[in-house]
Amino acid sequence: MEPFKTHTKRKQTCFNFHPVVNAGLTTRQGGHSEAPFDTLNMGLHVSDEKEAVIQNRQELAQELDIPLEKWIIGEQVHGTEVKAVDFKSAGAGSYSMSTAIGGVDGLITNEKDLVLGAFFADCVPLYFFDPTTNWIGIAHAGWKGTVHGMGAKMIEALRENGCQVKDLQVVIGPSIGKNHYEVDQKVVDHIPSQYKNECVVDHQNGKYQLDLKTLHRRIMIDTGIPAQNIQVSGACTYEENELYYSHRRDRGKTGRMLGYIALRP
């Protein structure tokens, strides 16, 4: 896979999978939302003005050359449900969260000219592409989705639709980094023991620092993805305050980036 390409001036961090795939994560720059959602907030569920959010989405749709009517967004319930979608679901969640695909944190498709989207502000964006079958996918994973194997669930869903696991290419996108992600014993107890030494660092007073991206990578390798097929972003949403929203840094009063992936028409 080719290395990451970052376009901070064009409102997006873009990832290179293959010429037929358009994938990326929006930043917080260049939009119409007012503080504390300034300025390119893509989430309709954070008390921002709906008109500003729709305007932000419309401008990205124009850049992608795929209208909102062809976007598909999941509800995101911090679970591990994955749904295969097609044009029958086009427009779900584009203008209202009430129309999003219910109960899912992962979406996959092999249809061209559809945008699969998910929202982030510290949680981990996971992107998938099979260059043999042209299946793509995106998943949202907070700590619950991570420790319960959201990546492995996506891989299984793609395998059930004809993908060979060894062919899958994955990007683990920008999220909160280990140095800023403190968790308690309850979270650590959910992590499979074989990953704790690599992904968990004792902190103090019964607290730990958790490396979400490394945990995703280890689980996906053990599920059969070749290590060389996994790209991991080094960007930390907590640290890069001018570029990314961070729920933890901003104490919940912040916007959301949109992670997206689409097969070019």
C-alpha cells in the first residue's frame, strides 16, 4: 500500500488504497459551524446548528462528487454490528440521524458511487478494501468496539461476501493516542490477555493507558490480515487540536469528523 497523503488545507486527511477508492477523514477546518463546534463539524447529534452541519456536508459532497442522497451512515451504538448495504439504503442518515442505519457501527458495500460514512472525535476509524472483489467498508470503534473485536467483525462480514482475508487492505485512522487515553480496570478486564503487554501500560492509582490502534492491529493480524496490508496513522486527535476534534480533550463539547470511503464511479 502507498503511504498516507494528508491534505490539511483541503479539509481532509486522505488515504491511498487504490485509484478506484476515495477514502479519508475530514478535519475541523474550513466549515461553517460556530464554537465549540468550529468549524467543519459533520455530526448532527452534538447540538450544533443543523443548517451549518448540512452545509458542511454539502460542501464535502461537492468535493467528492457524490451527493448526500448517495451517502449511507450508521447509527453508531458502540457495538460491533456490521451491515452490507446497497443503493436501497442510499441517503440513510444524510440529512437526519433518525434515518441512519439502526444499530450498526460498521458498513460494507461493493456498489460504486456510494459514500459510507461514520463520525469520530477520538474513537478509531477503520477502513477496509479488497482489490480483488472491490468490496469496501468503514467502521467506528470506541473502547467497547475495540476490545470486542470490531475489526474482526468487519473482516468476517467481508469474508462472508466473498473476500479473501489475505487480500484485504486496512487503514487504522487518526484517533486518540495511548499517551492521552487513560482507562480504568473495567476496560482493561475486557482486553484479551494475549494483547495486554503490548497495548496496556500501567499508569497510577488503578488507571492504565490503552493503545487502541495497536490493539486493533494485533487483533486483525491474528484474524488473518497480513501485517504489511495494515496502515496505522500516527496522528493523535487529542494532541492535534487545530486539526481534529477530541471528545476527551474538549470534555464532550466538540464536533465530529466524518470518516468516509467510496468506490469511484
